[in-house]
Amino acid sequence: MEITGIHATPGYSGFFFDDQRAIKRGAQQDGFTYDGDPVTDGFDEIRQAGETLIVDVELADGTVARGDCAAVQYSGAGGRDPLFRAAEYAPVVEGPVGDELVGRDATDFLENAELLEDLRVDGERLHTAIRYGVSQALLAAAAEATTATRTGVLADALDTEPATEPVPVFGQSGDDRYTNAEKMFVKGVPVLPHALINSVEKIGANGEPLLEYVEWLVERSRELGPEGYEPRFHIDVYGMIGEIFGPPYDRPEVVDYFGALADAAAPSPIQIEGPMDAGGRTDQIEAMVELRNGLAEAGVDVDIVADEWCNTFADVQAFVDAEAADLVQIKTPDLGGIHRSGQAVSYCEGTETRAYLGGTCNETATSARACAHVALATDAAQVLAKPGMGFDEGYMIVENEMRRTLARRERDRRRADEVTADD
């Protein structure tokens, strides 16, 4: 079925853009915002409204398939593309991007998505947010044109075996790390709580407040969780362990702290995301390898998760090849086309590194649902509940999309079996 039109409308995303560098340099919160001046290019304020570009792809039969361009909360940080301004990029989607895609067969998802990855406008590659959002719409268009699920289209394109159960969802609490964690316990969320430990103030000068929080997580999970509940704790520290301890990361002081985290979390497993920010990919990989080796030698059972400087598909490959992490976060908006996230998950298969299909609170319901299909198609280790920082909405969106899709695939399978039996 032919693509007949592409339209772009600026809108709002599920959270905000934050100047991470300014926050790490000590910007103080003033209510929900921050005092001070931004330091990252493109920012007018340290915290400003998140934006999306709503993409509609029209098909010859009048069907409209949708995707949302989105960029991460901490845009412009850690080697990522610059701040995404939706109104600035709308003419690009309706102009050069539309010129390339209109008239093409919507069923050729992978070919269309790769064309988008390779497209240059004025000699420059498209912003990752554009590639992300338009490819979501192309995936939805292919599913509509073939009357298949988006999971099925992706699995066929990537030659993967889809999951038969929902992928474990990772809930993120935002700064409301106590109340939202309790909500997660009541709902039996398998991986939690993120906790947003993005300043020295939150982790503490010696790390003690984080240890106390982990102990509280264990206690409340027992009190509030359903029968048989066995959560996995996942804390994102935004490099703060590196800030309070500093390199090298295999020395006893650092290893002992991770050992204390493991003891505090017991009997639940714990994984720490972004333990340090070394300032560049090569240095980050070296620091992560050093820490991982130190933990292994000491028998400390804490998994570490790559985030900072692990943005593109090539970055994911580099971290996996170096065995620098137990998990890599595949930060979906940063990889560009949504199929690239699927390819990154598949790259982890058969290695020591598990794939965490992540993203950002600053996405939309549309992009979150699209990512649920990537998680199912590739059977990722875990998938982020998004968008927003309220937890409940993002969890509902991602979990229900997976359950809805699995139920439909089962119905389709049964119908196919019935037709075969009749024949």
C-alpha cells in the first residue's frame, strides 16, 4: 500500500527537558524548576517544557499511522544530539523527509526506515528525534498495510523470535521515590524504582542515604507486595558514585560500598545504572570495566548498567564488546530509527550483557506503545515504563500494550490453526 502523505504537528511530550550539566554543577531547585542559568547549548532555562513532533503518515486507503518525535530529558548531554525544538523541525519532516517517503510501499518497513537513517538534509544527518518518530509511524503504517501487529512486523524485519509473555517492566519514580515505590510494590512491578539519584545531596557525601533507601525498599516490598513478589531493584545514580568516591573504581573503598548496597538489598538483586560519568565513551568503558572486574574479584553481586556515553548503536556495540556492563540501556530516542533499538537488543543476544530497552520520561504515549512492540519482538530483559514521572500512567501504557498485543497474537494463531485444520 502506498504512502500518500506525511504531516508534522508540534506538541508536548510527557515531561521536561533538563540541563543536566547545570544540575550537576549545583543548580538549586526552586519548587519544580531550578534557579540559575543554563550551560548547555540550546537551553533557555535549566528546566523547560518537553516537546514532541506528532507525525501522521497517510496511506492510499485513507488510513493514518502515527509516531511521535521525542528526545531525552537530558538532551545535549553525554554526547547526545542537541535540544529538540519541534517547530524548527516540522518543515524538515513535511519537506525533505516527505519527499523521500511519499510514493513508497508502506509494507517495506525496514527499507523505508533505513532510507530515513541514511537521509541527509543540507549535508547533515536527521536529528535522532526525527528518525525516532517518523520510523514509529512507518512501523505502524506497515502493520496497518499488512493487518499484522507491530511486534510481528518488527520480528519479521529483524529475524527475531518474539516474547510469549510480557517483558518485565521497569518503573521509574522520579523524585517522589517513596510514594511511587509504594505504588509499584502494590502493583507488583518486577523492576524498580529508578529513584533519580542525580545529585550528591540525594546520595549523600558518603553514600549512607542511598543505603538507607535501599533498606527501606526491601522492608516496604515485603509489607506491600503481592504474595510471592520478588522484585529486582534498579537505581540510577547519574554518575554520583563516581562523584563521591572517584577513580580508580576497583579499590576497596568503592567495592566495599557496592558490597554494602548488595547487603542492603538482600535477598533481592540490585543493579546500579550510571555509577560514574567519565566524560567520554572510551574513558567510560574503561571505568566500567575496572569497576566490573573489581566487583567480580571481590565476589560482590551487584550488576552495573551502562547509560552515560552509551547512546548510539555503535556505542551499544562498544560497551557490549568490552564487557563493560551487565546491562546496557538502549535509550530509544538516542538511537534514531526504532528498528535500531531492536537491532541493539539483538546485538546483546549470546553475550554476557543483557538488554534494557529504556528511553526517557520525556516521550509520549505513542512512542511508549511503539517501544512495547520492540520489547516484545526482541524479548528484551526489561523495558521502561514511560512517559512521565508519575509512574502509574507509563506503567499502564507499556504493560497494557504488551498484554493487548500478546492476546491478539494468540487469537491470530488460533485462527490460523483452525484454518489449517479445516483444510
